[in-house]
Amino acid sequence: MRADSDGVRGDAARFISAGVINTLLTSAIYFVSLTFMNPSASYAAAWVVGIAFVAVVYPDRVFPGGRNAIRDRIAIALVNVAVFAVGIAVLWTATNIIGDARLAFVVTLLVTTLLNFILARTYLRRPV
């Protein structure tokens, strides 16, 4: 395994870049499906695509030199499933408090982004 030569900043920069692509893709899915699904179902549809993106892209492109075996990709997908569950709870709570599904989505996005980076980096940068 290659050493983590560029540290947290490099990982964060790549995470943000990949995250922008993933967020644009999943946000489009969320907002389009919101026209014919409730917010939770729309969120779930977006996350299915997002989880696949993460499992494929993160081990090789976001955290290069880290863990990238099939079991690691599955683990990162499972981490994202757990974060999805947290996100559903945040989305539901924020929607009920704020009263606007679109603004609640932004709050949920912020919470899940931070949680995803911390958990993915911790796992994928862990020594073999």
C-alpha cells in the first residue's frame, strides 16, 4: 500500500471534487424524483446511485494508495448505507422543523457529507 503522501488536505480536496460530481448527480435524481415521490423515497433513490458511485470511485480516486479490495468497497458501501439511515432521520427531522423539503435536503447534505468523509477516510486509510 502506498503511503498517504498528501495527507488529509489531499484526501479532502479529492473528496470534495468527487463529492461535487456525486452531489450533482444525486441532487438531480432527488429533485426530479421529488416531483412524483415523497422526500424520503426521492432521497433513497438518490442514495442508491450515490452508494454505487462511492464504492467504485472512492477507494481508487479519492483515497488512492489506501484499502481498495472488493471487501473494502463493500465496507465503504455499508458505511454509506449507515450514513443514509442517519440522513433519513436528519431529513425527516429537518423537514418537520423547517417545513421545506428542499432546505431540509441542504441541511441533510451538510451532515452526511461530513460524516461520510470522516468514516470513509478512517476506514480506507487504516493500515492493512
